[in-house]
Amino acid sequence: EDTLYRTSGFLQGALRGGWLESVEGVIKMPDISPRVFSIYQYWADTDRLDTTLEAPTPNTLDAEFTLLVYCYIFGERILDSWFKDTVIDALL
């Protein structure tokens, strides 16, 4: 759990503050795909980004680019500049 909010201002506030999320230990984000969250969790644990698609298709590059864009949006939402910087590096 500590690694998840190591660099995220939003997660630090939500899980350590006086919010309902800190009491329940759950943050609900139904609009965030489990894949994007698992990429973030892996990055938080390892400092590496893993956007490898499980079933590559002819459009793999487009799909990976799109996934990285969603990761960046998630990083913006949870106020994690380090994660966003990592995603930008991967996009370049």
C-alpha cells in the first residue's frame, strides 16, 4: 500500500486524511480500467512501466500508445508527476 501513494498527492490525501477512503481503505474509480491501474501499481513497485499487451495485434503500436495516454491521464488525475514523467518518456 505504501508504494501506491509514495508519489501521488491524491492517494496520499485520500488514504491518509480524514476522508471516507482512508477509513475504508478503498478508493473507487470506476472509470479507470483495471489495466491502467495495474500498470501504475507495477510502476509503483518496480519503477518500471509495463505496457506489454497480452495479445498483440497488427495495431499493437496504436494500442500501446492509447494505453500510455490513458496512463498519463490517470497520473494527472491522481497528481503523480513522477508517473506522468515516466509515461511521457515512454511515449517519446
